[in-house]
Amino acid sequence: MKTEIVLGVILLIIGLTLRYLIGRRRFNRRNAAGIPQFSSYGLAVVITCIEKILDVLGFLFFLAGLGLTIIGVYIF
């Protein structure tokens, strides 16, 4: 019973933190005109792909944490 709630809260925190850090990195990488700054095209592609994967992973952690928390509170 309490395990689901604790695990759910941990996943919520991890998911939100991951999404926050990725968003902050994207924001800090932009110049005054709002265009992202990369040193090369290859680096831009790799970083963008990694950030997209981590962003989806963070969202899935958030959903799983929310689901586990709801299950722990209402079901048990």
C-alpha cells in the first residue's frame, strides 16, 4: 500500500525534474533572436534526439508516478 505511494511520488519527482532540466537547457541554448546555438549540425541532431527521448521518458515517469500514486491512495 505505502510502497505504491512512495514509488509514485519518486517517479513524479524524477519525471518533473527531467522535464524541467531539459526545458532549461533548451531555453539557455537560445540566443537573443530565439534561435538555438549549436557548434555543428551533427551535434544539433544528436542533442535534439537525446533531449526528445529524455523528454518522453520524463513524461512517462510522470504518468507512471501519477498512476501509482492514485492506485496507492484510492485502491488500497
